[in-house]
Amino acid sequence: MKSTLDGKTGQELAMRLSTILPPGSWQLVSGDLLRPEVKSWYLAFFGWVGTLLVGSRVMKRIIQGIDLIYGDSRSRSVLGQQLRSVLLFLVASVVWFGTVALTIFGQPLRQRMDRGSDEFPLGHGLWTICFRC
């Protein structure tokens, strides 16, 4: 967002946004976005670390709940429980990101595959099965 607002088109965009935003709010938004010392990589890093920590904690609780439901009273090491929960969270995240990617890029990909379906009927059939399920 910051790189978009830096150029000449950014000033034009800022003028358009100032008509939409309530009075005084553009100064707050621009104060955060247009500071030259803002580096977003560390915010993204802390966001990913926080997501990993919270997600693995939730998965650990889910695993403990399932163990409680099924009466599994085996004691596992703390490191083993944490590793299991992190792996489960990573698998769930990969599936979620794959679903989001298919949701966003599914239709253009399907249109591209439909154009080439005469050459690869097996691929088209497999895509149709995956897309319908």
C-alpha cells in the first residue's frame, strides 16, 4: 500500500480516498502509511510467528479433547505433543491455503483447461471430478 501511495498516482488516490473517509481519518491513515521508516517485513514475520504459536496451541487443545473423548490416557512428552500440534496446524494451513488458491484461481484455470480439453481428456475429466467434489 505504501509503495502505491508514494508516486503521482498515489496523490490522486489519496484525494479520492479523502472524499470517502470521514473528516480527520485520512490524516491517521496517511500518518501510518506514508512514514518513510515503515518496514513491513517484521510485522509480517511477527504475524506468522503469532499465527503459528496460537494455531499450534489450538491444535494441541483439539488433540487433548479428542484423546479425552476416546479415553486415550497415554502420556506423551511435551515436546511430542507440541510437534504433533505444529504438524497438524501446518497440514491444516496448507489445505486452507490450497482451498483459497483454488477459490481465487479456479475459474481462470478451469477456462484454460476447457480450451485445451481436446488434447488432454483425462486431465479435463480429473479436473471436473476434483472441481465438483
